[in-house]
Amino acid sequence: MSNGVTIGQAAAFVGVTVKTVRHYHKLGLVAEPERDSSGYRRYGSGALLKLVQVRALAAAGVPLAGIGPMLDADAVRFGAALADVGRQLTERIDELVARRDTLHRLADGDRALLPDRACAVLERMRGLGFDPDYVAAQREALVLARALVPEGFDGFLTQLEHGLDDPEYVDLARRGWEAESWEPDDPRIGELAAAMADRYLANPALLGDRASLRAWARASAQYELINNHREDRAPVAARLTALTEARLRSAGVSVPYR
């Protein structure tokens, strides 16, 4: 034992693989022993101690690139380096916890991409008897709005909340969804657009506050993407929206141009 042990034995004693020991050598963390007369490299107690120290620091989360300076540091610098690693680990833990929470929210459908307030709006729609496809379309619009126009998202939610509090608007929204079965040139679309524009004008809260309108006005390209995200599947809705917006603009309401 006085002549030391082979690399395989050293790795087994320390609890790592031979490949890991060689990697430590390559990085300069542990000096590679000289070969003995038989041609084998023998690891003495000093080399084993170094291997144990490196393995312990690596297992504690210290990056391999930072282990070398720590092995040569005095007590003060060693403690400071450990504290820095501790802060980094805490940041990683917080990030992993956030990822885990996101995974848990994925199991809850809407909550993976939307805050609780938006999920409550969608749940109200379901409770009011809106068609599941309509609710799905609103969910997509909310997800896009939150990602593309975050500064206008809360205002968008407020508009939806006001709409669900307005029985006449709820009825018009339902009729708008039912209109998807109509032909794109059905004259009833123009009549429905007029009724919707009139409702907006009668209840300005449905249009959003000034801050929200300004946010959307600054994001006209994003507004177009959100407004038309189902245009290929809902051509009547696209025409209904365009006609409603045109009537609102003619009444002096600032609606982003598409």
C-alpha cells in the first residue's frame, strides 16, 4: 500500500470513474502521478486526498473550472468562493422550482400560459354557456395578447370582464359566434356589426381605458396578428370585426388599423 494504488483502485476508493479521474488530470485539478518501475501510475495518499476534495466540491455544485483556485485558496477566500457558489445554486434552485411550477400548471391546461385572472375570465365564459370553440378562440387570443402586447394585456382582460358583465354584449357575442355558419356575404353580418358597434358606444367600458387603447394603437402589427389569428377558420368573424371597427372609427373611436 506504501507504493500507492492504481487509477482504477483510486477511482473506486474515491467514488468516481476512471474517466472522471483522467478528466481531473486533463483540467489540471489533480497532478498525474509518475509511473513506477512496472510502468503503472500509483496514487498515494496525497493524490487520493486531492481527488476526494475535487469530487466533494464538484458534488456540491462548484463548476470544475472554479475548483482549481479553491484548492489553493486560504480559508477566507475559500469561504467567499463557497458563498458565491451557494448564491448561484440558490438561483438555479429558484429557476428549477419555477420550471416545476410551470409543469404543474401544464396539467391544469389554461394555467400553463395564462395568469389566474385570465383563466377566471375563460371559466366565466364556459359558465355563461359559450360554445367550447369560442372559448378556445378567446384563449388563443389571450395567449397571443399576453406575449405580443404585454402592456395592453390587463386592459384587454378588463374589457372582457366588462363584456361578460353586460348581458346585451354577451348576447351579441354569442350571435357573432353563431354567424360563423352564415355565408361571408350574408347581409345579416352588416346588421350584427352595426348592433355591436352601437353596444360598444353605449357602454364605452367595453372599448377599454385610454391607456389600454394607446398600448394597442402602438402595436398595430401585433393587433392584426391577434385579431386575425383564426381568419382562415373563421372568415365571417374577420368580416364582422372589420365592419364593426369601421363603424367605430366613423364614430370617432380610435381603433388600430389593420
